[in-house]
Amino acid sequence: MKKTKIKYVSLEAGAFISDLVFQVMNARERGVYCTIIFYLYENNGGLPFNIEDLKHLCNCPDFEKVWEFVKRKFIIKRGRIYHKRVTAELERARQFLQVQSEKGIKGAIGRWKSDGTGNGIGIAKRSEGKRSEGNESNNSNSNPSSAFQSAGSSLRHAATASLEMETIRFYDILSGIFRGRTVSDTTSLRNLVRWVKENIAAGKFAPEIFKTIVNMATESKNGKSRKPIAVFFAQVKKDLGYKKDE
């Protein structure tokens, strides 16, 4: 599974200007050094080591001469160029994103549990039910049949809106668990989420199924398989009978 693309990293200006090697570089050497650093950050920390390509990237005709001094700041390994600080900063950024993702997942699950039923739909129904009771007491002379029909329609509308919100949250959580997935994996997750939503609306599943599937995804992600999303879908098919084309 490919690495998550990192868009933002900590770039410490003091680390550049306090470095003794950087201090003695001339303007051309600093330009080459910083340009390669930026390309490494943009390419997950590694680039093919090819003098001609690097010459064009840095827009430096006498790159070979400049490289003789600058190369001491980089690591060449198995035909690729790396930088120790760049690698460390990218890893720190990935760990930060992972922590934030896990916090978001825990927070969402916590919100599902907040009403004691494991889902947000119960809250909407109880709230709407209270409003309906208040409306009936304030309109005791109105037609009881009409009042009942109106309340039932409001309840169905509230449940549908709540299901939409819970479905969106459900997809966001699955996306957070399976970060760095392929385009095909993303399509498969969307198909699964749509299938779950349709089955809840049809009454086949209770809304608690969201939490059950999230637990399946978390267990698959924390397992030893190199393809946790494949393990996840295999379990969903086995336990829930998911058969929709992915």
C-alpha cells in the first residue's frame, strides 16, 4: 500500500543557517541543496539518483561541479538519493496524521455511543417524538388522525436525515482507517457504504451495524496482513453477506 502523501512538514530555518556546511556554501550550492531538499519532501523522501535529471531539476548547467561539495549532505542508497532530516520530518508528520486520525475515529465512535444505543438516529427520533407530543397537547381539538399522520411523517423525515449524516460519518471513519488506499479500494468502500445504508433503510440491519463494521475495519488494520483492506472485505462478505460488485 502506497505511503500517505504529506503536504505539510516542519521546516526549521535555524537548522539551515546554523549548519556549518550550509554556512560555507556559495549561492549556487545553496540553491542546489535547497532545491533537492524540496523535491525530496514532495516525493516521500526519495528520488532516483541521476545526474542529468538532477541537473535539470536544479536548473544548474555545472551541476557536477556543484555536486562535489553538496553531496556530503545526502545519502545515496540503491540508486536513490535521500536526506536524513527529510526522512525524519516526513515520518514525524505521518505519525502526527495517524494520531489525529485515531482521535477522530474514537471521537466519532464516542458520539455514536452518546445516546446509549450506539447510533445517532435514536436521538433524532426521541427529540422529534417529544416535539410531536407537545404539538398534540397544544392542539387537542384537532383531528387525531391528521395529527398522527403529521407526526409519523416528521419522524420518518428525521430518521432519513439522521441516516444520511451517520452514513457520511461512517465513510469518513473507514477512509481514516484505510489511509493510503488505491482508487479501486476507495470505490469499493463507497459501494460498501451505499450497500449498508440501503439495507438499514430497508430494515435488514439496525443502525448499530455501523459500529460493527468499524470494529471489523479496525481489527483488520491492526492485524498482520499486508493487505488489511482485503481482509476486511473478506470478513464483511462472510459475516454480513455482502455480495455487491466492488
